[in-house]
Amino acid sequence: MIANLLEYPLLDRNLKCNVLIAFSDIYQRNYSRCDINSFMKRMEDTDIKVRRVAILINSHLTLLDILKTDIGKLAKHLVDPDE
């Protein structure tokens, strides 16, 4: 349900960032019930702030050993051509 909010095109970027943070909190507690693919797509969002928050949350969940992610994928997103 929260993942559907992220797909809404007219959503403000601050609201998207807050939804991502809420999603990560829910994922920490109930990782089996959350779809992580919609979260991963936010690392390729058009807005730089949303991408930054998604990368920070992804690295945080990876460091906590909650999320198993490919470090190569994460490193690819660290080099941002928009910055």
C-alpha cells in the first residue's frame, strides 16, 4: 500500500522522502510483508533528493544486515551525474 504512494506522479518530493523513511521503518519490523522492489526503483527517481534518501536508507538497511543488496548496484548509484 505504501509502495503505491511512491508511484503517484504528482507526489511532492518531501512527501516521497517521508514515505521512503516510513517504508524503511516498516521494513525493519516486518520485512516479509513488504515489497522491496518499489523501494529499489526510487534509487533511479528523477528527483535527486528522493534518490539520495533512497540510497541512504538502502545503505543503512544493508549495514544493519536487514537488507541483502548487491554492493555493485549500490555503488553504481553513488556516482550521480546530476550533482
